[in-house]
Amino acid sequence: MSVDWELFASSFWPILQGAIIGTIPLTLLSFTFGLFLALGIALMRLSHSRVLRSIGWFYVSVIRGTPLLVQLFFIFYALPNLGLLVDPWPSAVLAFSLNVGGYAAEVIRAAILSVPRGQWEAGYTIGYSDTQTLWRVILPQAGRVSVPPLSNTFISLVKDTSLASVVLVTELFRVARQIATFTSEFVLIYLEAALIYWLICLALGGLQGVLEKRLSRYVAH
Amino acid sequence: MSPTEPTLPAEPAPLLEVRGLRKSFGDHHVLRSIDLTVRRGEVVTIIGPSGSGKTTVLRALNGLETPDGGEILFDGGPDIDFQYPVGSTHRYALRNRSAMVFQTYNLFPNKTVLQNVTEGPIRVKGTPKDVAVAEAEALLDRVGLLEKRDAYPFQLSGGQSQRVGIVRALALKPDLLLFDEPTSALDPELVGEVLQVMGELAAEGWTMIVVTHELSFARQVSDEVLFIDGGVVVERGAPAQIFTAPTQPRTAQFLDRLLRPFH
């Protein structure tokens, strides 16, 4: 079997374009929204209020306990039956954000718990409120601990966005499928798509290293 | 002197009154009924076996622990009766009167030495940044740590960390300094540098409550010593009396064990 390098070259840009207009913005938006949601859910799970704790627990349980594909289909195909029509892009962003929110909530909760209790008390003794202690003392330290596991979530999300192709969002994998169907060069095109995903994730792995190094400047080596 | 003329108080007015302080964790009564009076400029030392409740008293005074009952009354407020729920206004007011020096320092590892000290004044007290920095540098200088202003806590020895811990508390200009076993986590050769700073603060007239096992320090700087065991004040008095002629057998037993551990 010979490799059709010409097709490889001519299809590379369209697939990469799918990444640039679809995969990457979809990932960045969903991760940002998801992270804020996750912080909220994590704080609910750590709250003194039993009601908030239960809501947080229930949310995480549902998100982790159901397939992402089902969540995506529910938002895009089932909600219209309930009178709620959501466009492809918002559907995808919503589904991925909610999903990241559930997984990252557990990471953030664990990271917050990993900061010694004495740090809260030191914040209180200098007169900080709960919120000030959280933002100025606890989260910076929790942030450092959560970089590796959140990088996992982030990298998973890059690949999970390929599911958006089934709700008609133009992204990397949807473009690749179209080209593969059109040319019948499934091996080449899908390997090419996989390669581009891998390159994106390689770059992210590098960023993770830089971030970890930067955040550990105040830790003994 | 006519009988109607008011007599001058022999001692300065109390800064702090604690009455009947109680605290339980589940079935465990950590504090049964603690009374305590601290006058301005006084150094009160609390001694007692571990688990006796001495640390809990300090933590309650700083609003880190909420007692189940009893009162904490500061001259100038707040006056808190713990049989009622404590609102956040009261809690902040309470924390505002005192500052805690922790056994394990609890410096903020993500902030430099200088930031550790200026954080409270700038963010909580609203001190202008240049003023807060100048004050922090002066305080660091007096404990011999000015050159460490830009270091992170992990670059400090235990003794240096605790001196920063003390400076962080001083920078808040509290009326009352609380020391929770400030030298217990230190290597023996580093204890002296911390005790020396504390001794200087006492001599300067800071009002202090110190929980410690350093008996000779307690004896030198305290105005009053409290021996707490089982959540009650078993005995209180001048250091000379407590250390040389304790009236309670439990006090004598505790001191004996501390002074002659291999007896």
C-alpha cells in the first residue's frame, strides 16, 4: 500500500482548519465555563449547608454517571421536544461545559482539601473573610496542586469535542469524516486526524509543564 | 482622705475578661468553665498537659473556635455571650482585637516574607501600601530578617519562619497577642531566637497570652500563670508561687514531670 502524499498534503489544511474554527474554540470556551461551574460545585460540596452539599453531590453523580454522548444528544435532540431549541454550537458548548464542571469539581474539591487547615486559620487571624481567604490564600495553593489533574480533564476535552460532529458542529473530526467519505481514503485521513489531535495534545502537555514550573517557584525542591 | 473620695484602682483596667467559657467536641468537654482576666500590658502564660484545652482557649479568643457557652468581653468591644449564635460582625470584631502566632507558623507559602506581613494591613486594615511596606520593613528589621523580605517561606529556617509569624501578627497592631506553643515545632537550638523576640515584646508592654511548655521563659516574663487541666483552671497565680509553691497536687505533679521527665 502506498501513501497518497498529495492527498495527505491537500487534506491537511482543511482538517487543521476544522481544529482552528471548531475543536480549539470549543475546547477553550467549554473549559473556561466548566471551570467556573466546577469551582461553584466544589464549594457547594464543601459547604456547611446540607442542601448545597446534596445538590453538589447529585450534580457530580449525574454528570459522571451518564455518557457524554447521551448528555449531548439530550441537549441537542431531546430539548427541542420540550420546546427548547438550541443551536449546534451552543448545544456543544453547554454539554461540554456541564461535563467539565462535574469532573473538574472533584479535582478542585480535592485540591482545596489538600491545603492545610492552618492556612485558613492564618487567613482568619489576619482578618480575612472566608471569601478573601479562599481567593488569596487557598485557591492559589490549590491551583498548583490541581494543574496535573486539570490538564487531564483539559486534554480529554480536546478529544471529546470530536463528539460535537454528531450534532452538526464543524470541527476537526467532522471535516475529516467528510473528506474520508468523499475520497474513501479512510486509513490515511483518520490517521491524519488522529495525528492532528495528538499534536494539539502534545502542545498542551508542554504548556502544562511550563505552568507547573511557574506555579512551583515557592515550593522547596 | 475622705471616705467618699473614689479610690484609684490598684491595677490598670482589664483589656479582656473571659467568663465561664465552655466548649465540647462531641462527648469530649475540652473547656468546662474557664475564667480569665488580662490587663493591658500583662503577660499571661497558660501551661498544662496536652489535650487540657489551653490551645482551645486561645483559638476561641481569636474567633477560630466557637465556644458553646460563656462570655468573652473586650474593653471597647466586642462583648460576646456564646449562649447565642455568633454573627459574622462579632466574629470579625473579635479577630480584630487579637492576632495569633501559630505553633506551625502557618505562613502563606505562596507569598514572600514581606507580602505575608503586609497582606493584613493592606487588604484588611486599608493601610496605604507604601505605609504598610515601610512598617513591615521596620518590624522585619527589628527581628533581624529585613534581608529576607523577598524570600519565600520555604527558604526560611523554623526560627526565622516563626519570627516572621510574630511580625505578621504585630503588623496588625492588635491589642492582644496570642502565642500558641510558638516554639514547640522548633529545633532546640532555634528556640532561643524566638523566645528572645517574645521577651522583648513583653518588656515593651505588649499584652500577651502565651501557651507554652517553656517554663523558664514563663517564669521570667509572665505576670500570671494559669495551670489548665481537664478543661478547668486548676491553679493560677504569680509565676514565683506557681513554680516554687504550687498549692494544687495536680500542678505539682505536672511541673515535676516536666522538670524531671526521667524521674
